[in-house]
Amino acid sequence: MTLASRALAQLATWPDLRQAVPSCGLGRALTSAQGEVVHFHSERDVDLRLTDRAVRRFAKDLRDSGAIRIVPGSQWVTLRLDAASDVDLLLTLVSVALQAPQMWPDPADRPVAGCNDQRGAGFVKTDLGAF
């Protein structure tokens, strides 16, 4: 079982999340009442949607992690799952993502733009066949 499939299996049991087809069309997604939260693009690459305020609030910590890529102007951060600790980080950030609209709402209430995979900003893609 890959780290991504393990993370997806764990998150799929959360009552606020349900599996869906991602709007970008690549991989698998989890959605909440607020919309798409997570896109699993490969065995290792995951895009996670946070509010702009949540990204700004945690930017230094996120940038300090070698497992996370922040794209300026994007509400999505990209995580690279290379170790079990990266899965733990993903689970924590999904919890933040579910709470962020209430804690740090977007005052402009902008529509969510496409995930980082659509921006070509993710890490190098791997084959989805084993995912």
C-alpha cells in the first residue's frame, strides 16, 4: 500500500469527507460541504486546498517543510508523500483545511481556482497505475 493510498483510506473514513472525481480530472479527490479539499494526483503528490488566510498564517512553517510546495496566489498547497510523517502532516493539514473557512474566511469570497496540478506546479508526476 502506497503512502497516498494509505492517507486516502484514512481520510475517507472521516465523516466530513467523501470521495469524488477531482475537477482537474486527474486522480482522486475528497470533498466536504465547502467543496473540494484534497486531490490525490499520484502515488506521492497531493494538492490540498486552504484559505488564503490559512496559507499566509502557516506560510513560514509550510515553507520550512521540504514536503510542501506553495504556489503564490493559489489556495492549494502541494504535498509530497515520501515518509509516514508526511502522511501525518497531510492529516493535520486536512483538519486545518476543514476548519479554515470558519477560522480564516476569505473576505473576498473568491471562487476556488484550479489545483496546483493544473498550474504545472506540483512535483514530478509518477504513474497512477499502482495507485
